[in-house]
Amino acid sequence: MNGRNGAAALLVLRLLVGWLFLWHGLGKFLGPPFAGVGLPAFSAILSLHLHGMSDATIIGIASAAAAVEAIGGLMLLFGFKTGFAASILLLSQVANVAWIRFDYGPFGPMGWEDNLVLMGVLFAFILGGPGAAAVDRAVEPAHATPKA
């Protein structure tokens, strides 16, 4: 190994991060066995942080967050519209930090250091593409110039 197989490295990261987002998104919707508490409990948790919003708005935000994570994670897993998927997931992480976790600081039980790492990886997909074995590579026009 010469350490220069960036496409394989991006593939490994894409599969791992895609699976994590899919699992967490399904957990927000459905709860166990996925990593989450289900939509009613997730909405209740959000209501503790999003003061002054109606229950319907909070349920809408919770549903959108779960959908973005589940669908975005699935898109990353397959390498489909990777830049778009990474962008919406990156925005979801920024919103999570700004609205929920920022006051806790970067470290600790509610800290946002994990969100920061995910943001960096998602930004790498935006800049570097999906890596190897991606639907994006299969549907890429033959005349397209490869990204540097």
C-alpha cells in the first residue's frame, strides 16, 4: 500500500458515514432497534430546546431532520448525488449545533465535537466526490472531465 488510493478511502468513509446517518435517521423516526427514540420522543426532546414553537412546527422539524438523515444516509451509501446528499447532511449538522448543542460547548455529553468531525467528512465528499463504487460514477457522462 502506498497510501494514495483516495477513491478507496472516500468509499470507506462514505459507507461508514452513510450507514451512521441512515441508522440515526431511522432511529429518529422509528426508535429501537435503530439508534434513536422514535418520532414522538425525539419531538419532545426538541421541544426542550426550541422554545416558543408550536407542537406542529416541532414535529415538522423532527420529521425533516429524520428524513434528511435517513434519505441522505441512504444516498451516501449508494454514492447517489453525493455532493447534494453531503450538502443537506452538512446543513443538518450545522443546524443541530446552532440550535441544540452550541451552548454545551464542543466537549462533553451534549458537546458538538462529533458533529464537527461529521461536518469535515461531509465537506470532504463535497470537494472530493463519492470515491470508488458509487452510482455517481456509473451515471457520469463519458465526456465529463474527472475532478482533480
